[in-house]
Amino acid sequence: MSILSILDIGKSGITAQRLALEVTSQNVSNVNTPGYSRQSTIFESGNVSMERGFPLGNGVQVAEIQRAYDDFLQMQLKNESSTNGQATTVLSSMNQAEQLFNEFTTDGLGKSMQDFFKAWQDLTANPQGQPERQAVLARAQQLVDQFHRVNGYLNDIKTDANKSLEGITADVNDKLTQIASLNDQIRQVEIQGTTANELRDKRDLLVRQLAQKVGITYLEQPDGMLNVSLTLGQPLVLGKDAATLSLQPDPANGGFYKVFTTPPGGTSAIDITSIVGGPGNSQGEMGGTLQVRDTLVNQFITDLDELAYNLATQVNAAHSAGFGLTGSTGLDFFTPPAAMAGYGGLGGISVSITNTNDIAAADTDPITGGTGNNKNASTIASLYDKTLPFSSGNTTLEGFYNSLVGKVGVAVQNAQRGQTLSDGVIKQLDNLRESNSGVSLDEELANLIKYQKAFEGSAKLITTGAEMMDTILGLVR
């Protein structure tokens, strides 16, 4: 081995250790960067040559800059991000719905229903009394207002959910475009034989963020590009091309949005409303939003309509069979329901009686039977505790309302349980990722010292080689 070989070995050591120091510095500077994966410098011995019959190495070289990465962990984080996005969205909306049925903080629908039938009970004590009759009309109007209020707020939740699709769709489109762009950049870098570590970190982070919005799957191609699809198969990113999501009002669903996608490289939009949230709209914020808008809240509105329909039908049947103070009969107390759907809202249930004398408290004509007859008022008051047929079975008006409140409570509990469980899983997965791929400052500082000493050693080797060369040149003189 010549002196020049010694200098070359020292040079290779300086070059390799300098690169290792740069990688370590990059790790330290990105210790708090979201999604960053720790990088390690992998060394290998230089090519071996025969010197005086002995195989000797020719220094050191950097084999690769290795990224600490676990694809299985990335897949788990992606899946759990979808679950968490859906649970968080549903919980937010269900918390709003729960406030509508909180009888402890406000005189809600349940209290108004009790007060309405209690007013009829009070009327039985003085059936000809104008104050009692006025109280019946006042309580009836309060009850109608409560039906309209709850119905309106539930529809507001649907409207807000529908509106939020605009922001989610824009966010999804932005992330799809970024992933497609990174795909192209990664291919351009790795086609040269290197690994685009930082670009891959950015792409992985975007995939997890995208999964929080919609349910997705992905598959990496041999050229390093990542193809992304909805869980149920519709492609979102193919190589460097990205799909574009759009929204269109659906007249068949009250003008609420349908979700469409224009496939990567395509021109025709495809309706993906039924699959964008995964099976049963169980994945991502978009899935949770569609589940709230099209399923959960609709169930509550349907029950509210049924409660209003049965209450009005029963009261009307009894009231129309009775007599008012002036002998009026055959009058409906509430607006007769043309259909059950929508009856709990504006344009549905309302008070038909405006004259207190038309309130039918008697079961016979007061002109012939006297004004003290209270039997019909007693019949209407007893409807509150009467078992009636509902879609869920036979129960009382109070029982059906309590079951509606219970459904809202169960929906809230399920969403809370799902979010709490998902938060815990994501925290564990983040900790696992941090231990596997995160940057440890203590470890990096130790590496800095190690590489610095190796750098100094290589520099000393060059200095020694230079001194040897000077010695030989001195002999020539």
C-alpha cells in the first residue's frame, strides 16, 4: 500500500464521517417535525485490493442513508386515523343533539308534553272556566313550539353536516394533489439509485391525514409511487395523477350534496356518495358526516314525527267527539296530519282551535247537558298514560318520548366510546412509531461525538500520510 493509498483512505474516512455528521444534524434539527423518520448512516468497507499478497481494504464508503420505517405500523396508523375521524365527527354532532333533550337545564319537549296534558287535567276541575281553557291553548302552543324547535335544530345539525362536506372535500383534493406530486418527485429521485427519505416522510404523513378524512387503502409500486384508493375500490391517486372530488346538490335528498369523483386522468364524474365513507360510512370525517346527515339524525326526526303524529291523532279523535261550551263539535284540536313524515316540524303540527269556547271538554252538548260536563277533558288528559301502538311496539306517549331520548343517549355514548378507544389506540401507535422511527436527542448527540472523533482520526491519518511524504521527499534532496 502506497502513501497515496493512505491519503485516499483518510480522504474516504473524512468524506464518510462528514456525511454521517450531516445526517445526524438533520435528525437533530427535525426532532419536533411531524412525520419525520430518523435516518441512519450505513457504512461499508471500501473495495479490497491485494497488497504484497495480502487483501487490504481501501477505506470506507457510505452504503446508504437508511430510514427507520415500519410499513405495518403506518398501515395501523392509517386505519385508526380513519376510525378516529369518523368517531370524532359523529360525537360532535351527537353532543349537539343531546342538548335538545336535556330536560334538566330547560323546559324541553318532555316537560311541555306533561304540561299540556296537565292543563287538560286542570280543566276537568272547572270545565267552563275561561282561565283553564286559555291555559290549555297556551300549553298546546308551547308544545307545538317545542316540536318545531327540536325538529328545526335536528335539521340544522343535518344542514351543518352537509355544509362541512365543502371543507372536507377541499382538504381531500389538496392532499390528493400533494401525494400525486410527491409520487412524481420520489420517482425522479429514486430512479437515480437513492432513497427519497424526506419526501417519503411527507407522503406518509399526508396519507395518514387523508385517512382521517376518508377511508382509504394504498399500494406502493416498484418505482416508489403510491397508488391510493377508497376502501371500497375507487382510485384516488394513480402515480402522478390525482382524482378530484366534487359536490352536487341532490334534489331527491332535500338538496343535500352528493359526492362525486373525477378519476385520475379521467373526465367524467362518478357518484361515490355510498362508498366514500367506507362500509356503512364508518371511516373518516366524510363517512361520519354522511352518517350523521343521512342516518343518525333522520332516525331522531322520524321518531319525533311519529310522536307528534300519534299525539295529534289521538287528541283529535277524542276532541272531535266532544262538545265546546257553545255546542261546537267535530273539531280537530291540532291540524290533521296528512302524513307522518315531516309532521313534527314547521308546516306540520299546529293548534287548530283558536276560540276557547270551542275546546271540547264535555262529551254531551252543554246546551242540553249543562256546562259542568268534564268527561271529554278527562278522556284527553288520560291519553298521556294510555298505551298506544307505535312502530317500536305498544307504549305510552311518555314511554315513546323516553325511548327517543334513550336513542340519542346511546348514540352519544357509542360515539364517546369509539373516540376514547380510538384516541387511546392512536396514542399507543404514535408512541410505538416514536420509539421505532423518532429521533432521540441523547442517541444523536452520542453519534455526533462518535462521528466527530472518527472525522478527527481520518484527518490525523491524512496528516500522518503527508508527514511521511515529506520525509521521503526530504531523502531525495
